Amino acid sequence: MTKLSVNINKLATLRNARGHNRPDILQAARDIERFGAEGITVHPRPDERHIRYQDVRDLKAIVTTELNVEGNPTPDFLDLVREVRPEQVTLVPDAPDAITSNAGWDVIKHQDYLRDIVAELKGLGCRVSIFLDPDLALVDAAATTGTDRIELYTEAYARQYLTDREQGVAPYRAAAARAGQLGLGVNAGHDLDLDNLAWLQQQLPELAEVSIGHALVCDAIYLGLENTVQLYKRQLKPFNN
Ligand SMILES: CC(=O)[C@@H](O)[C@H](O)COP(=O)(O)O
Ligand SMILES: NCC(=O)COP(=O)(O)O
């Protein structure tokens, strides 16, 4: 069964455009859960251009499914997750000025650094996931950090899906299978949408969770939030038991 965690960053972008509280992202998170999502994802960035640190605190108090907090483990980010203790922390090596996440971890280079952070976060009771490219050597290195899961960075898959979906998914299938053999859970995210989601899930039996934000919020402009959440869930449904 693959869970859908909805990333609400872009709802916060819209709210911040006016400085008031419309849309109310706490109400949106409640509604998204009511519409069927199994998790809420946020990725507070150091400039707080969308999700603010206070949003993460407020979300933790009202989310009834799972709160997944993504980010680069800077001192400020680590202080936040120490305080909030979300159900899942996804470690992403994004530069402060990155428009969006644009790389996975070089887990081989940062193995010791990640091992310490993973141990601390697990000690807080958080499930930990490491964002990485679908590369077998990286999956092997991730297993040595003690992480619970990996999140496969799907931008390359989404791009290649348009021209050759078989070739696009092949490295992800191999990486997910290796992760499964090593006892790691498998998440995926970035640029997933209503077109490319079902194929990814069909090809990755290990897929535990997808986090989807940008395309889902764009679709909701046309289709409505409730309908959109259900359409995404339906993409996952044929392979959910
Ligand atoms: C980790 C990842 O894949 C990102 O897609 C992300 O969390 C989205 O962040 P932005 O909404 O800031 O682009
Ligand atoms: N971890 C990926 C995520 O949360 C959402 O990415 P995107 O759908 O906004 O590209």
C-alpha cells in the first residue's frame, strides 16, 4: 500500500502573497486529511518563503495522520524538529537559495554526518528518510547511516517519463529493490503528477509513500482540492490492497 502525503508548501506561498491568513493552511491540512490523504508534508526553507517554522509547530498540533517535515538539517531546522518531533523527518541537502530541491544527498561523502543526525532524530522518536538519487551505491551507503527509509528524488523520472517511461523508471526500480533487500523503506517525491504517478507505483512494489505538492496544488486550481486529492489516490489505488 502506498500512502499519499500532500505537500502544502504552495498553499503557504499563496497565503504569504498577501500577509493575511488566506488560505488557512491549518484548515487546508485538516481538509486534505478528510479528503483521504494519509499524510501532510512541509518543507520549511530558511527564508520561510512558504512554510514558516511556526506553521510546523501549529501543524503538529492538528495533523491526525502523519506530519513529514523535510529540510536540510541546519542548526535551526534541527532545533525545530527537536521541538516538534514530527512522525517523519526527510533530510534534503538543499542550498538556502535553491528555487526547489535540486539534488539528493551524496551519502557516501556525508555518511558520518548523516549517521549522527539519523541517530539523534530516531532517538526523538521520528522516522527518518534520506532524499537521494536512484543509485545503488547511494542506497548501500544510506543503509549504513541507520536511516529507516530513503526518498527517491523523482525529478529525472518525471522528465524521462515523457519520452521513455520504461527507461525512466529502470534505475528507480533497481534502487527500490536494493533498498528493500537492505531493509529500508522506500518513499518517492518531486515532480510527481497525475500522469506519471501510476506507472511509478506499478513498477516499485516497495513504494511506501509518495509526497506530492506542486502539481497537486496546480491541479486543484482547476479540479478542486477534494476532487484532486481523490484523483491522486485513485492513481495509487489499483495497487493498494
Ligand atoms: C524534497 C523535495 O522533493 C521537494 O520537492 C520539496 O519538498 C518541494 O519544495 P518546494 O515546494 O520548496 O519546491
Ligand atoms: N518530497 C517531495 C515533495 O514533498 C513534493 O515535491 P513536489 O510535488 O512539490 O515536486
